[in-house]
Amino acid sequence: MSFRSGKRSPVFGNPQTASKVAGTITQTPMKYTGTTIYGKYYGIYQYDSKTFSIPFGYYEAFQFLGSFISGQDAILFKWAEFSVQASGHTLSTTQVLNEVLRSPVTERDILESKALYRQILKTDGKVRCVWSGDIISRYDIDHIIPFTIWKNNDLWNLLPARTDLNNQKRDKIPSPVLIDNQTELILHYWDLLHQHKQQRFRKELQTALLGYHTTDNWQQPAITQLKHSCDYLITTRGFEAWNGR
């Protein structure tokens, strides 16, 4: 495959855009893929300013893996077949695929969380910033794991924070140390959410954080998994850590 900036692309409309896209691809995923294995950039995708290539062994492996993404052996297709059989053929493959392929969450939705915290403020007379512990009367609803990184509007992921701290945090990931320091307050809010919206809270927590863990005594396993998720995003995915004020 080669990139030629002088050739007009029918997809991107002009050569400048095509060149920019090509540069983004070659300087990010292609550059870093295989670095941990080979200890150098372009360890798998070998790039020489106009073209790139991969070893034949990787080409064969990618072809094999590709069969699970598209075609009759695709994981989605096999899941649809399994679902049809599990339903006793009351569902069709088309119905299952349409449900699986429905658009994911694309917009922030904090309305229910805002209403809950307004209720807490009305009842208790105070709300504390999850990241500082300060008592606040005005606050933002912060996505613990930023929405731009993980489009998740689960109740456990939406906690009140000072506006200035929320603006500082933005797309950064709370460090495991910060989560450790604020565990008591995070669990305080999780307990409140659990009391007010038990069914939704438990379902979302099970899906996102607990996995196969039972929902009994969920607090510490959920905090531990939250720290693991944040640590993964920081150390493996390369997102910037945030340690609070």
C-alpha cells in the first residue's frame, strides 16, 4: 500500500486532506504497533516515506483474524446464530444483528444524575466535591472516566465535582493514587446512588466493573476494578493521568 499526496482522492476530496490522513496513520498506529515486542518504532509495519509493508507471517495472521471480523465466520454473525438457537428460533438472525448493531451512546446524559444530586442537596443541605472533599453548592457532574474516552453515562461514572477541578481534569484519567485517596467519598456517592436507583446502578456496575463478581459486597471489588481500568488507560493506552489539585 502506498500514500501519494499528489493524487486526488475521491473519498477525501483533495490531496491535502488525503496527505494529512496518511500522515496521521503512519505516525500513530503504524509507528507504535510492535514497539513492546521489537523495542523500536515501525516494528511490524515497515515504512519508507511512501509505502509500508509487513512480514508475510503477520500478513497471514491478520488474514486469519480478519475472518472473525467479516464474512460468515464473523464473531457477530456467530453470536447471532447462537442467539437464534437459544431463543428457540423465536428470533431471526436479522433481528439479532439489528439489535447488536444499534448505535452506541453518542451523547452525554447527566440529567438523572443531576436530579439525584439536587435531591441530596435538598435533603442533606450539602454536596461534597468528589475530588477535593470541599462542600459545594454549585458543581458539575463529572465523568470519572471521561466521556470522550469511554462513552459511558452509567450512574457510578457520574459524580459531583467543583467546576474548576472538572475543567482541570477534562480528558485526563484519575490516577489510581487519587482514587485511593478519594475512595471514601466515591463509595459514599455510590451508596447513595445505590439507595435511590438500585436496579439501574447494580446492573451498570455489574456490566462495567464487576463482571463475574457477585453484587453482594460490591464496594471494594468495584473500586479495585476502577483503579485497574484507569491504570490501563494511563500506562497502556497512554492517556494523561490526573492527580487532582
